[in-house]
Amino acid sequence: MIEIGHRAAALQGRTPGSPPSGTPPFHGAFEAHLTVRDEAPADPDARDRVAAGLELHAAARGLKWVHILLERGSTPSQPMLTLHGSGSAGQMRERAAAEAAELRAAGFEVVRTKIETTPWADGVPVTDAAAAALGPAYYFEHHIKLLLDRTTPGAPSALTGLADLAGPHAAHLSRNARRVRADGREERFVTQRCRAVGRDTAERRLAALLDALRAAEHDIASVEREFVVHDSDGTLDDGWIDETAAYGAGAAT
């Protein structure tokens, strides 16, 4: 996730579902995630081997990695390498492609490249009309980290209740498989997607979700806001977030 305060950029060029070539040029800071395919769950040790291998690969190249587990969906286990960079969008895509090639050479199957920037970067759409001109390939994404006490009675059902609360806000849950807290509490991320809308609408939707979480007395540890400028295969998240749950596709609510 990109820390608040960075300047960033969006991508130029054309991929399936991307905006026209007239998209304004963006420059700044980027974060890229290269997701690798997990092995068949029929082997009980498969996921540990993939994660362990990715950890070694990342350490050898001086990079970060994370293993995200979605609460539901067609591809819940998503180990990924994380890159940070700045400059032009084209330079970041080239770097991501080079790192993907290194992963493939090491025996990993790269199934997704996702590149993000901050929502206030130059050229990020402020209005819904500007977002419509860019097209649905670009979207805002918000990550709210919660601290949950799973040791109290009713904790599992409370997690279900959290998912039910998030759903109407086009959001759902995930966690970092590597993160274990010393205090016994668990971290969950509530991820919200706002597609085909501008920054103003995305901010209102985030505020509504935060209000709902606070009203339910959830402990909010942090909030990250991003604008996704390239997602090579969003189908990895099929069955996870229902983006039309409340707002409808592209609705400006």
C-alpha cells in the first residue's frame, strides 16, 4: 500500500479495458504488486512452499513480499512481490515486467500485475465525468486495517457480522497470512473498491464506510487510500468484493 503523501502516476498506453491513448501523462511514485499462483491445495504443504520460496526470492533481490488471504472468492490465497518506484508510468511498467521475468525464471507463475498511486496525484479523476472518460480499468481502492479481539465469546460470528457490514459499501475482508500480533488480537483489512467514479465520490463512500465501522465500535488502526492505474487480471478477485452491492455499477452515490 502507498503511504499517504506520495505523489504518483497513472499508466499510458492501451490494454484491454484501458482508457484511450489521450489519457494525460502521469508521473510520481508507484507501488506495484506481482501476484504469483499458489500451488494446488491437494498438497497440504504447497502453500508453505510457495510462500517460503517467494520470501527467499524477495530477500535475494532486496524486495518486499506479502501473502494476502481473501476472506472469500475464487482465488483466496494470493502471495505477491511488492515494488516501489518513481518516475514515469512507463518506467514503472518496465520495472514490473523485468521483475516478473525474474520471478518466472525462478519458477514462479506470475498471474497478475497491479500498479497503484495516490488518489491526489496529478491526473487522477476528481469528478465522475472525468472518471467516465478514463474508463472502468481505473478505480479507487481503500484499505482499512481493523484490530479484532477473537478471544471473546461470539468472535467468529462477529467476523461474519463485519463482512455483512462491509458488503453494502462495496467492500470485503482480507488478512496478511504472515502477521501475528503479540497481544493476541487479529488484524483484518476491509477493502473497498470505487470504480467509474471520481475522487470526490470515492471520498464520500469511504467516509460512509468509516462511519459504519465506528458506529459498530470497531478499532480502526489505519486507513490507506489508493488509485489503481493498472490491473492486468482483476478476475483473481472474482467472488470477493461485490462492487455493485449498494451503489450499482458506476453510480455516484
